[in-house]
Amino acid sequence: MTDTPAVIEVENLSKRFVIRKDKSIKERIVNAALSRRHREDFWALRDIDLSIDAGTTVGLIGPNGSGKSTLLKAIGGIIQPTSGTVRRRGRLAALLELGAGFHPDLTGRDNVYLNAAILGLTRQQTDQHFDAIVDFSGIEKFIDTQVKFYSSGMYVRLAFAVAIHVDPDVLLVDEVLAVGDEPFQRKCLDRIKSFQREGRTIVLVTHALDQVVDICNRAVVLEHGRVIADGTAREATKVLRADFDDQTTTEMASAGRGVNARVLSVQPLTADGRPLLTPAPDEDLVLRVTVEADEPLENWVLGIGIDTPTGQPVFGTNTQLLGLPLERLQGRRDIDVRLSGLRLGEGQYHVRGALAEWDGETFALLPHAARLEVDGDGSAVGPVGVSGIAVAGIGRPAAAGIA
Amino acid sequence: MRNPEAVTRSARLLQEPWQTSAPSGGLFKGTGRSVREIVARRELLNLLVRRELKARYKDSSLGFLWSLLRPLSILLVYYVAIGKFLGAERSIPDFAIYIFTGLIAWQLFSEIVSSSTGSIVNNAGLVRKVYLPREIFPLSTVGGALFNFATQMVILLAAVVLLGRVPTGSRLLYLPLSVAVVLVFATAIGLALAATNVYLRDVQYLVEISLTILFWASPVVYSWRLVHDILGGTWMESLYLSNPVTLAVLGMQRAMWVAGTDEPFPEDLGTRLLVSLLVGAVLLWLCQRLFNRLEGNFAQEL
């Protein structure tokens, strides 16, 4: 195996934005003496160290305003660091926002040439790829129409088609894939996967955490301009989701509509009340939810759910969906929810519990109340289990399968 | 089990030199780097110029003709109002040729300066999203202006041929020299203004006003003889003549205005033009350095 070289190296990168509140000459002159007071420093990035090897697909994730896009722009050389260095090598293509550089008055054809030139392609190279680009974008019919008449989906299709045909070593993608329709998104993801096989590097900024788990082999979590986690996509999204859950819990607490109630625990049990960690297929699962209210609570709803470690809900229900009004709650109470015939796919799951108003908002949430581990023989993936798999027509008379 | 393409790619990447994304370098090194980058992207520059020209009159039915109608209408107005009504025509032979010659020189200058001032802001979408040598945007407006200049030159040539006053001989040397002076100064000023306009949007309005005033500081619609009669020999005349655009306008008239061959022209016009070309070259370099210093923060200021 050959060594994979690093293609992007970020050392000690910090970026400061100065927020000025006065923009015109008059204001600046009038406020010259007070100028300090009219400036505000904002650190978008703080001491970032990052090295990305060729062939990896890295997701930059984090809450809004955490500096993901700024970091991506610094990598792309669009903004210069306040301190620290960014080094990169290889041909870089940036797919940043809807067809930046598309001129609305020009036709799709002209814009393809223009955009390709912006991304560093020569005219002959564009000529060569032109048919492939149009074909990929799937808008042959409109290629000679002015771009201003395009829908936003058509925009992205064309922009993405150009970006992937410039043969980049490094592709920077900033939250654009979400705009195309599903078939196109799948096409893009397929293309990204073939990019990965070809050893190209992709840096992706996105809020779609499931997408990150799906395509990235590494993810970096940013918060307030700092890296708070850097690891496999699964680990990183877990950190971020836990972070989001904390935030939701604090927000709920601070929203403080005088509701003083909480979920204390959710315990997975067997039908006869023993603690359960690894439920067998079709085994009854009892979730014992312990709730507590300091003041009498009326019209409340209890919810439970099972999530994957990345936070994707697998199963969830609540007493309102079940049509079960609950009696007034005061003090502590245990409620058992029994699930029958549950068959989860192999892997780890989290159990959550929540309290809400009838027809209203959730006010208490316990996201990772307990863990479930489901064993399997590795013959299938995904959160849903089946009772048997049979394959027919593989050329042998007997069908392979698991009883 | 790695894809062979991936293997060759990483082997190639291993050989490639690192690029640091902070471009500003030393005074001279930085210029060299910028020039190399721009030359490398000349195809894009070409496309941007075309984009401007194509997009400008895209939806109008007369299209490209409009870029000719504008200077012709200005010519008509000046010819009637100043030439006929104010009687300037009597002291200036071939008044129409005279005005048009000065006018196209002035228009080249003012178009470059005013459109490159807004060029970075107008291309904010690109500047914020993709790394390109940013000088490309002001330079593309230079290209557009040159194209317009060329079409107006064709009209002028047609006119002198029709009137049978085709300039010949050494006087034609003034033409490239004057155009070069205009180009160098306008580009230099345009670069500096394009960059400062990002930080201070007032600049573009200031430019509009200054250009209107400066138009009258060059002998386009009045004759150099009048200026010379009034300011002759004073320091104000030297001041008047230190304006490179004035020199270029005079140079253009010297080249193309055959009927005015016997009219007075400033002494040593050629030398003055050469000197201002040199000064302009230095200014261009300084302005490029300024542009380079300021461009680092373009993306966040826009």
C-alpha cells in the first residue's frame, strides 16, 4: 500500500472578523474618535489544526455560525487567515453555493464555458467534456436558454455537472446538494462515491448528518470556531447530536413555562421485569419510564423512542398517538410501555423518553436514557430486522438463507 | 485493494508542491506572482470580456448597435449645441472630427475608470465563492472598453475617409502612444478604485462626479488654442498639461485631425506623452500593489 500524501494542511488557523457598525464616510469621520467603540471583533475560527489526506472524504459539521463555511473558504483560498497558514496541493474545485459565477443573462451553454474557465478548465477541455456535462445535468432541452429562467434545481444541476467534470483532486462542497431532486441527489452521491474510489479528496459542509455518516470517512465538528471533535463520521455526528440534545434540553429548561417535570430514566426490561440489554428478535420489550413533576401536571403526553447512535429515529410513539389521556401527574411515577414483535437490525440503539403537552410542545427530553445492543450474524445491515432471507434464481437449485 | 487511478493520483500529488493560500508577497515578487496568475487565466479573462459584451445588450433588439449610437448621439449634441449655437465651429476646422477624436479618447478613459470601480462589487458572487486572481475583474472591463473604443475608431476612420482627410505619415505615431497613456492610467486608477470601493461604497459616486468634472479639464469640445491664449505661459498651463488624459486627447487629435495640422499644439507633445507613459507604468505597479494588499479581505467585506 502506498502512502497517501496530505493534500490540505491547516496550521494554527485563526480568522477574525471586524464588525463595523459604520459604513459611510460621514459616519466614519463623525465617529473617528469613537472608532474603537464602533468595532467589534469576532473570531470565526480559533487555532484550527487540520491535516487531510488524499482520498478521504471529510465532513465539516456543526451548528449554524460555528465557522464551517469560513473554514471551507479558508481552505479554498477565498479568505485569508488572520494568523496561521493553509497549505494545499493539487487541482481544487469549489462547489460553493448555487452556480456562483453564472451570469443570468447568458445561456446555459455560455455559462458552462464560463464556469469551467473559472474552475480552471481550458476551452478545449471544456469542448471535450461539454456533452458529458450537459448529459449529467439532464437539462439538454434548456441548454440554450438564458440561465435566469432556470429553476434553482436546474442551476445546481448544471453547476454540479461542471464542477465534477473539471477533474479535481480536491472538491469543496458547501451545502448545495440538498437543492436537487432525489434522483439527482442520488446521481451526485454515486458520483461522489466514484470520486472516492479514484482517490479524490472531498471536503463537505453540510447539515445533513445522515449524509455525513453515509459518505464521509471522517468528520470534524466545529463549534464557536474551534474543533470539538475529529474522528470517524459516526463518532463525530454522535458528539454533535449529543450537543444538539443538550442544547434542546437547556432551551426547554430556559423556556420555563412553569412546567417543572422531567423524565428521570427509561429502563429497558424483559416482560417479567428483568433488565434487558440485548433484546432477541420478537422478544417483548418493556420500557419503564420514570417521570416526576414538582407541581400537578395536567394534559400531558408521554413519549418514548428508539434511535440509532447517530440520532436517526427508528421507532417512536406517544400516548397522544395511542389516544390515551393520562391522569394528573404529581410526584414520581413509573409507566411501563410494552412493545411486542420488535425486530431490530444488528447494531447499537439508544432509547429516549420525553414529556409534552397534549397538542403542544415537548418540554422535557431524556435523549440517551439507555442503550440496546442487537446481535446478528453480519448478514444484513440497517436498523430493520427480518425473520428470514431467501434468495432465488442464483443459478443453483437450493436457496441460500437464514431460517 | 486500491483503485489504480487512486494510486497514481496520490503518487502525483506527493510530487506536487504546496501552495500557500496567502498570496501577498514582497513588492516585486508579489507583482511577478500576480502577473503570472493573470497570464495563466487569460482564457477566463477573455470569456469575462465576452460575457460583459454579450450580456450588456442581450435582450435589446438593436443589440450591439446601441454601443455605437451612444457616442454618436453625444457627438450630435455637442456638434449642434457647441459647434453651431456657441460658434465653436468657426474657430475649429472640421469640428465634428475634432470632437469625435477627443471624445473617443475620453470615453475610453472614463469607461475603464467607472466600470472597473464597480467591477469587484458587481462580481461579489464570484469573489466571495471562488479563488481567482481578482485583478481579472477590473481587467475584463478594460477589455470591454477597448472593444467599444475599437468600434468607435472604425467610425472615425470611415468619417476621415469620407471627408478625404486621411492622416498619413509620422503623425500616426501619436495614436498608439496616446492610447497607451490612456490605458495605463485608466487601468491603474481603475485597480485602485475597484479595491477601495469594496471598503467604501461612496467611491463609486465620487467617481461619477469626478469624471463629469474632469471631462472639461481636457480640450475635447473646446480648442487648445483657447486655453493657451488665456493660460499661456503661466503655471496653470503646466498644471493643465500635466493631466495625462489631456495629453492623450491632444495626441489623438494630433494624429487624426488632419484639418487642424496648422493649429497650435503644446511643445514637445511626444516627449510629454512618453514621460507620462513612464509615470503611468510606475503608477500602475503601485496601484497593483495596493490592490494586492486590499484584496485579502474582499471576500468578507462584500
